[in-house]
Amino acid sequence: MSENAFPPGTPVCVRQTITRSGKSIETEVVGTVESWEDRPTGSWFTHGETGKLHLKRLMLRKVDGEVSLLNIDDGTTIAKLETTAPGDAG
């Protein structure tokens, strides 16, 4: 998944599946892309660039103005929307 496909200003629907203790939870967030970042996790035991694991993070602004920072991983799907309408915020 490329952030170039979803530049700032793009309305999107982000779906994530989180599995913990054998149970899966699906979440959905609708908003407009504010920014993409590769940020370190802060974990001391990872070995990536600069000795830390970097995660892709997506900042979205929901219709109600709330800003959400999402970690993007293999369990994430992002769909481009035509528009974000009131009531669509997840």
C-alpha cells in the first residue's frame, strides 16, 4: 500500500482487523488524509534504521474535526471515497 495513492486531502475509509487472545475486532475510521509518517516505535529491542523499528502512520481528520493517528500494517485496508459526509466518521 502506497501513501502516494492517498495524498493529503483524500477522503478515505480505513479498515483494520486487530487480533488479540484469539479474538478479532474490526474497526473502521472515515476521514480525510492529513499526513503520512514513518515513525520509530520507541522499542529498545527492535533493529531497524537508527536501531528502531519504524511504523507507517496515517493521520486522518474526521468529519467532526477529531484527528486520529493510525498505525498502518498488513491488517489494514484503505479505500478512497468520493467524499466524507456527516455521519460517515468512524
